[in-house]
Amino acid sequence: MAAEGTLRLDKWLWHARFVKSRSLAAQLAEKRLRLNGTVVSKAHQPVRPGDVLTFSLGNRVRVIRVLALSARRGPPAEARLLYEDLSPAPPPRESHVPGGEEEEDGDGD
């Protein structure tokens, strides 16, 4: 699984299964991604183990440490071994109580 040296950023994002296609990985890399705190402008930017990627995906900001490189796009279980997720926890979802508002404690009058 671990290839020596570096791998193109777009290929790594695709191998790690953050996006469904390599062209989407290239778009993500060229528009809104930081590599070790520096804005990336090219999808062919090399990544290596130890690098930290910061990018928004959906409605979350992801902070990812590259742990390994891969020679192929494997199954999801294999892809999860390529990175460590350093992202802050997502905000808690508000619970919705069916049937309206909850009653406040009171004296019953």
C-alpha cells in the first residue's frame, strides 16, 4: 500500500476516497485547499506522509494528516489507513421534539 516518495495531490485525494472522481479531486485541489498552511494552486502538487491538508468538503472543514501513500484506489477500509482526521468535531445537531414545544416546569396553574 505505501509507495515511497510523493504522490500527486489529486491522486491522493481520490485514493483516500474524499471525492468520487479524479477530476473532482483536481477541482478541489485547485480551488480551496491548503497544504501545510499554504494555499495550493495546482492539482499536481506533491504530497508526502506527514503533510497536513485543510479543505472544506460539504459543510465541514476537514483537517487531514497524510499517513501513507497508495498505488491504487482501494476499498474504504484501506483508504482510511492513508490519513488521520484532525478535524474539529462537527457541531451537535439540534434535537427536534415531535408534537411541538416541550413544557416548562411550573406550578401547574
